[in-house]
Amino acid sequence: MAWDDASARAVLREIFDAAVASADPRHMLARHLPPVPAGRVVVVGAGKSAAVMAQAVETAWPDVPLSGLVVTRYGHAVPTRRIEVMESSHPVPDANSETAARRMLALVRGLTPDDLVLALISGGGSALLAAPAEGLTLADKQAVNRALLASGATISEMNAVRKHLSAIKGGRLAAAAAPARLVTLAISDVPGDDPAVIASGPTVPDPTRYADAVAILAHYAITPPPAAAQRLAAADDETPKPGALGHASFRLIATPSMALDAAADAARARGLAPLILGDALEGESREMGTVLAGIARSVRSHHRPLAPPSVLLSGGETTVSIGRGPAGRGGRNTEFLLGLAVSLAGTEGIWAAAGDTDGIDGTEDAAGALVTPDTLARARAAGLDPRAVLAGHDSYALFAAIGDLIRTGPTLTNVNDIRAILIA
């Protein structure tokens, strides 16, 4: 087909939507359920997909007595009949986050080996499920969380700290459920799909230690509240380590790699040769834009590492380091795209889309945005200096001004970011 602005935009949106649809638990959760136990089934869960996962369990097991509680982000609840749904705040926890966590710990205690705890875990669970460890307050955890979010720390680093300030993360929920059998069904939103990192691993052993958390805070020059510093220094209440939690098992039901495979299939259906660069790319968002712009130009000019028409696909979670200066509005995907656009400098025949599969790029109301060869020209016509906008972390404002935000609303799933660069 002949590629122009309209066709490229349409196909990029199809690719992104295909990736999101592949991770919808309503389509694939049922086949991962364990056998129905002889005893009780208690369902717990946390994450942006927790409510729709609970709904899928109820649909798959219409005649099984179910009870329990899941917590999801505000605006992400769906109707359920037997499993209670709470909503709380993301990315910084609130009082509901603590209430939900305390109630879940109470629900799983006192069960027997004949009972089953079904844990439904997805991205966002770290903030949505927040039970401060003994001696800490929710305000202490909020302060540390805000500092980590602004620091540029990776998700693995942030969650290593969170686990050691929590009464439920890092395997503590699973420890509370013993001796009942515990099965976790998880949707991964983290690079590498490490179960100990997804939602800070409330149901799996934790390989990190207090010393790791202390080192991470020091690396990013974060001074925690006194109570948090005291707890991390004491190091007398470690999380369950590998080899523990023999009553618990873990199953990934959707991952970034699976979503990229679905995106690649959608690209092939439109006559594009897909190349998946990886599902776990990390680093500064704007710098990732520069790197992928260089690969896209190589495809366009030299047909390396593949010939056009093609699409470069990648996933993972980049970071935006705010520093101490003022910052505008934007998330890691719009910042990546603006960095890409600045590096491409209007190169013809290259378009791109990037978005968070949960529908929310950072804390904004858009999943991401689109880049076209005339993105910079249209931004300047709107009175914006793209380089100044990038320096001020105000990428959302630029893409809003030129009408190129991708808005999906809450998708009720989360397999991290999907980036697609189409080269004609």
C-alpha cells in the first residue's frame, strides 16, 4: 500500500490497540485457573486490572462459592457479585490503599490446607496496596513514594524500597495465607517479568534485602522520613526469601512480550515487516527517543537492520528524571516521542506511536501520542519550541496542542509501554 499520513496513523493505532487487546483478562484468564479446591476460595488482588480479573473469575466459576476483596485504581472498577472491589490512589497511595491491604491480610489468615487463596496481581499494585510496616505511617510511605517517582529510579529499584517499608509486599501476603494453597495469576508490567517486582511481589519470595533499599535511596540522594530510615537501618524483619513460601505458586497470564507478538501480527496483516527490539527497554525516555530515531533513519536510508515498509516494535518502561527544576505535564511515552521527533527533525516517511497499555501515560488522561514527519513544524506553528518543551518535561502540552494525543480511557489491563515506529 502507499503510505501517507492518514494510513500510517490508522495502522499505528491498530497496532497499539492489538497489543492492548491481547492482555485483556476477559479473553484469557479462565484457562489459567487452578482446579476448584475442596475448601474455601478466597480471592484477593491489587492492580489496575484487578477488578476486571475478579469479574473474569466470577464468569469462569459461576457456581463456585467465592469471597474476597480486590483493589484497583479510581475509575477502574467493574461490576462484580461475589468479590468486593475497592478503589484507591495511584501512583501515590492513599487511605484506601492502606485499608484494602489491612483487610486482605485479615481475609487470608486462619485458612486451612484445603482452602485456596487466588491472588490477582497486575501493574499498579505497589501503590494500590499499601500497608505500612510497624512503626511507619502512610505519610511516611507517601513521602518515599513521591521521591522515588521523581528520581528516575527504575521500577525494580522503587519496588525494592517499597517492599522493605511494607507489611504486605515482598511475599508477606503469601506468608499470612499459609497453610492454605495460594495461586497467583499475574499480568506483568515490568521489564523482565520478574514476579518479585510485579506490584512489589506480595505473594512471592523477595531476593532483595534492607541493604539494597538503603543503597538505592542513597544513590538517588533521597533522604527518607526518620521512621523509614530507622526501619531500614534496623533490618530485623526481613521479607521471605527464595526457598520459602512452598505453599504458593505463580502464573503469568499476560506479558509485554505477548503484547508485542500481537502487535507484530497486526503489522504483518497490513503489509509491514515487524522487528521486535525487545520487551524490556529501560533508560531515560528522551534518550530512548534519540536511540530509536537513529535505528529508524538507518532503516529508511540503508535498509538496515531490515528493509521498509517495516515497523520497529519495543516495550519496557523508560523513566523521566525531573531533577530540581520546574516541570510541566507529560509522561514517559510523550517524552520519548518528543525526543524521537526532535532527533528525526522532520525526516520523511517515518511515523511513530507510543503509549502505556493501561491507558494512562504517567498521571495524565492520555495513553500516549503519535509522531508524524511534520510534528515539529505544527508545534512551531502553534507557538511552541519543541526543544524548550522537552527540556521542561511538558510533552503532554505539545501533543495536546497539535491534536496528536492517544486517548483510550482506562483499558483495565497493563503490560507496560508499547512503542511502534513505522518506516515507509
